[in-house]
Amino acid sequence: MVEGMNFKKRAVFLILLITLLEIRLTMALSSTGDTKLSLTPEHTYPLVKENFIVNATVTNVTDLSAWQVKLTFNPFIINCIEVTIPDDNVFAGHETTGLSCKIDNNLGLLTAFNGLWELNGVNGSGNLCQIKFNTSCPGFSFLAFTDDTYLQNSEMSNIPFEASSGTVQVVDENFQLYIFAVVQNQTSHNVTIYTSSNITEFDFNQVSRKISFVAANWLNSTSFCTVGIPKALLNGTFAILANDTALWYTMSSDPVYQFLHFILGFENSDIQVITTIVGDLNGDRKVDMRDISIAARAFGTIPEDQRWDPRADVHRDRKVDMKDITIIAKNFGGLWLN
Ligand SMILES: [Ca+2]
Ligand SMILES: [Ca+2]
């Protein structure tokens, strides 16, 4: 009731704030040095009901005195069992506070912290912590560092770093890899679909830049789908429509392919993967009030909230806030042109 009343106000208020925030966002983009935070292995392909380990590692750091790793994962697919600090970690040989750790397998979030008791930080590269997961069902999970992840120096200032996320593809014998060869400008490309659905009627339309197929699932079942699209074939912002409704998806890529990962319900049979413009949340290839409405309705939410709509999380940091609204507003009025 209150939500309905505030809805219009919220949309107007958000638009008004945009100009101000654009300035702040630009300032917040700090430069990064050569320090990197990554996960090894970057890509993992465990089986269902299998344990696997991922290491959070830092490379080329100077005066590291404390760190916090905050990592999100897809709790429907994997659960975190434990976080440990290996003997050969980056603080090895120094006295530390010890590991503080919080695991939330409902949210898909883990937080781990360790710091030095000593006055000076350490230099170089090394392991921060080791994270053990268990897989529950086939599908895909990102392992992504959130904004609250930090590296701190002995002056208690944040060390700029570049973070790269990892991926987990839990595989199952019921999954099948479909490969469809399509031709664009006399060049052949392979589009791949890795899924437990049965795929038929695959088509690529070069003019409307659209991939379409029919996915059949068992009654009342859901399936997972990964569509691999060669970047040379289609590139940019994608929207996935299932029976004309935009689906939420996550993305990963390698040098050749862009991978789109999504869940299909029993009712989602006519699938279209289209290129669109940034900020188009409902997949109609234009950014207008419909998209602002979707974002405004979900404004201020995180995944466990009732109003949460992952399509509105354009910035992909698991919250719908001004960053997302700014991106949509910047593209407001935009039209996809072939
Ligand atoms: Ca739209
Ligand atoms: Ca966001």
C-alpha cells in the first residue's frame, strides 16, 4: 500500500538526484595500481554433490596490513562449507589477528578478515584465504568480490586494486551441449547452448540481431541454460526474453565467447536473445519510463527483499541503488538501432 503511494514520488526523486550523483560517481572511480585480487582457479567445473576449493590471492601488493574478502555466490547452486587460512598465506611468519569469518548460505555471501599485529605491512604476492564449497545442483555461479572487499596498508588506508571474479559451472550428466553453426557475412560462427532443457527450432536472424530457440522442460521443472555467443557474431548489451518477458541473467566471457547464464522455468519456452542498449530492462530495445519504473520499484533493495528485481541491478553489485538509476537515466530516451 505504502509502496504504491510512494512509487511515483520515488521515480521523480531519483531522476532529480541523477545529475548530482553523476559527479560523485565520477569522483569515486579511483585509479588502480598493479595490485590484483583474484580467485584460483578462476573457472571451476565440479560435479553435483562435490566439494571444491577456491583460493583468494593477492598479487603485487605493497605494505599490506589487513584484508577483508567479501564474496558473493549463487546459494542455489553452491554452499560455502568453510574458510581457512593456509600456512603459506601472505602473512606467513607474522603475528596476525587470526581469521574472522561469517558465512551466509541463504544470501550467498561470505566475509573473511585477517590483519597483522605488527606495525609494518608485507609486500609481494600470496594467498589470503582458502574457500571450500559444496555443490547442490547443476548450474552456474559467479564468485564475485563485493565493494566491501578491501586491502589496507599500515596507515589504515585502502590500497587500490583490481579484482577479477571467478565462475563455477556445476555439471551434470543430464546436461547437453548444443552447437549451432550460423553464418554472418560469409563467416561461420558456432553458438553453443549448454542446458538440461531440450532445444529445438534454433535460429539466428542477422538483420534483427536475434537468436531464438524453443526450450522444452519437464512439467513444473526448471532448467539451467548457458548460451555461448561468439563476440564476433553479437556483442554489446544483451536482453533475454522468455515468452516476451525479460529474464535475469549473469554473464561471463573468454577471449572468444560471451556466456549468458539463466534459469528457465517450465513455462519459459520461446527464448529470444537480442542485443539491446544499456538500461533497457524489459528488453523492448528502448530505454523509457517502463525501465525507470522497474528500477524505481526495486529501489533500495537487496536480493532477500520482496521488491528485489535482479534486472534493475544494472551495475551488478547485488543492490539496486543510485548507481543503477544513473546508468538507466544516462541512456534514457535511447533506442536500439541496427
Ligand atoms: Ca525498455
Ligand atoms: Ca546495483
